[in-house]
Amino acid sequence: MTTRLLVIPGSTRTGAFSKQLARAVALSTPDDASATVVDLRDFDIPLYDGDLEEASGLPEGVVALRREVLSHDAVLFASPEYNASIPAVLKNAVDWVSRPHADEPGVVAWAGKVAGLCSSSPGALGGLRGLAHLRQVLMNVGMQVVTEQFALGAAHEAFAADGRLISERNQAGVDGVIASVLRMTRALA
């Protein structure tokens, strides 16, 4: 059975390094798994507002992202680092998807799913500082976050024209996270 991996970049910017890293992850996914890369911009998710939720329920974009999460076996996040933390758009998406929907309790879409973490930045640390915050948020919504993680420094010069990572060392880091996510997902199945 093929393991389905959802890859969520943490930025909505068109040329975002996190989107490039997400595509590199998809290209690196082994044949016994499949990867779907989504763009948070495509879901039109408003800032979380309890009054909006109470009046109208979950916005359609949130319901659509929730369906994507539920239809995949694991999630790999490719996040930039904003001021040593995670981007508001990514945190907002996690928060909205964690809300109750229909007859399902909150966090059900995330709970028990395996998560992998990658980050990217033009800086030397590659967004590493933001991964600690992302890990904490994801564990709080019940995800099983693998220990292995990867931070891509100098992201502005890390990708080949075909979208793959140029450096074998960087590729090995991505491959390690993917392998760990797939291993844990299959062990828990």
C-alpha cells in the first residue's frame, strides 16, 4: 500500500524557498509513497476569529484543507523562519484545521498523524530556530513529530533548474526526514 504524504509549505509567496523545498521533497519521495504539495494561498483561509467560526462554522477553505489533511497518511511541513519563529499563515492554518467540524471533535485532522519538519532560509541556520516552535505547536495538536529534521541554509542557491537540491548533503538531509516519516507512519498503521 502506498503511503500518502501531504507536503505543506509555510509561505504563500510565489517564489518562496519553502515552496521550492516542498517541491524538492515531492521529487525525493520514494516509489512506495506519493507526495501531494499544497499551497496555503489556494485555500483562502481568513485569520482565525472565534466570532466568525461561531456565526458561520469553518470557512470553506479550511474545510478543503482539512479534507486534504484527513486524506493523507502523514504531513511534512516545509517552513520558512520569520523572526525566529513560524509564519503566521502556517500557524493560522494549523489553528483553523484543529477546530471541531461537523460531528468531529477538534484536532481530529491532525491527531495521531506523523509529521516531518524541514525549513529553509537564505541565512546560515536555514530556519532552524523556527522548527522548535513548529514542533511544539504540532505536538500540541496531537501530531507525532519525528526526531529527524532538516534546515536548508543558503536556500537562494540550493536548487537546480529542475527543482532538485544541488548538494548531496542537503539531499541526504531531506531523504532522512522523508524516510523517518514513512517509517513511523508505517509502524503506527
